[in-house]
Amino acid sequence: MRILLYRPDGDTGPWADEFARHLPQAQCVTWREGDKLAPCDYAVIWAPPEAMLRELAEVKAVFLMGAGADAILKHASALPAHVPIVRLGDAGMGVQMGDYVTHAVLRYFRRFDRYEDQAAVGEWRPLPTHERASFTVGVMGAGALGRRVLDCLRPFGFPLQTWSRSPKAIDGVRSFAGDDGLDAFLRGTRVLVCMLPLTDATANILDRANLGKLPKGAYVINVARGAHLSEPDLLAYIQSGHIAGATLDVFRNEPLPRQHPFWDEPRITITPHISALTLRDESVRQIAGKIGQLARGEPVADVINRELGY
């Protein structure tokens, strides 16, 4: 069995070591632009170039080293439709995402962001508290990771709601769906958490019009993709006072350029795309299990629907 490993940074050695432990019968190979790729049974890749995908017509499946599919789907026409693209399931990312979002929500709810500012200048001043009953957290995206975040927030007693492409039935969570449900979802959301897959339909969804529908004093958390958010529009709403602030883990250009105005806005908290890091051991164990299922002719979970984009 031959498995192609590819990452843009070339750091495939640790992945090969993990496959040697979990799938010792496999031979791992790599690819660089200009190489002629020998036949492989499977590919395990991240952010592949179009030229490489054209050489994968004979593989039995392509596995992604992460949960998102946007980086491969922009070149999807280069990969024959009969080749399944399989994303990672949770693989330890849900726990991390739950930690990150819960921390960001509580930091704003308890005003720790403001207290940090006061402490920096030696100011001792208790601030008015937010009312929990009206502190509605709205999660855009109700897939596995979105549901995990909702589970993490549930014990804190905030009203919870979600918006997705189609209606979802989640205990204790108000569900909105489709274009018809978006306005009501936004108007009733105090803290907006973006966890959507990036597709043509969701790119720029957090633009001037939609951000303006959030109530005054709302807060934005983006852990999905930078292309969901119109960065100039968010900055304008924060500087006008309509939006209180934001915690952002993803950006249109990464690393975020030093001259970007977000760095100079104290109401924006920036982290370097770390809300849910890929845990290599769990990821390889999951991929090895799915390879075994395919070899036995069994269906596997998490196959990307190319038309939907996730």
C-alpha cells in the first residue's frame, strides 16, 4: 500500500512516522512540483496545488489533514468526481474549539477584556454586569464542531441559537435556517460565533449589511475562515460603537500583516489560527481506520459533498 503525503510546508516526516505506527504495511511517499508521481493507493494532503491533484486520478480516496475542504475544492475540477474526498471528523478539534469559544464568550460576558484594560493603567473600577437571560449566543454552523461548542456553552445558562443551511433539531437550542431565517437569527444574537464551512454561499456572509443587523453592543467571534468576514466593515462597526469587539482566530491573509489595522484596535483580540490545532496522532489513527473500512468495502463517514462544499 502506497500513501502520498503532502503539506505546503513540506513537514510530512512526523506524519510518516505516525503512519508507520498505525499502518505499518503502508509505504509513505511525498511529492514536489515537477515530480512524476508513482501510482498510489491513497493520498493524505492539505492545501494541495492543482498540478498534484491531476495526478491522483487512480487513488481510492483523498484524505484531508483537517476539517475544512475549501483549500482543495477550489481545484476540485482537477480531481475526478469518482475519487472521494474525506475530511477529518472531530479528531480532538472539538474539545479545543469548545475551550476557545467558551473562553472568548465568558471573557466578554464577565468583562474581563475591560478589566484587563483598566489593570494596564492602574484603574480600580467595578463595571456593570451583563444580564445572562438576554445574553444570547448564536452559532453559525451546526455541524460536529458547532454542536460541540453548543454543548460546552450549555452549562453556563446562556440562551443559545444556531443558524445553518437546513433546520437542525438540537435540545435547548433555537434553530434558524436558510436565507429566510438569517435576519431573525442575527437580530437576536448578542455574541455571534462563526463556525461555517467556507463555500460560495458563505463567503463574505459577515459583511456590512449582516453585521449591521446585530444588536448594538454585540460581539463577534470567528473561528471558521477569514473569507467569511468583511474586515473593513467589522472594523468600522467596532470604531462606531455598534459592535463592542471581536475575538478573531482566522484572517483573509495569514499571517496577519503587521500593518493591518486590527493590530491597533484594542477591542479586537487576535490569535494565530490556533482555535483547533490538528492532533496528528488522533488524525492518523482516524485515517488509518477509514482506510481499513474502504479496504473492506464499508462506507466511511465525513466524505465531502462537492456540490455543497462540505
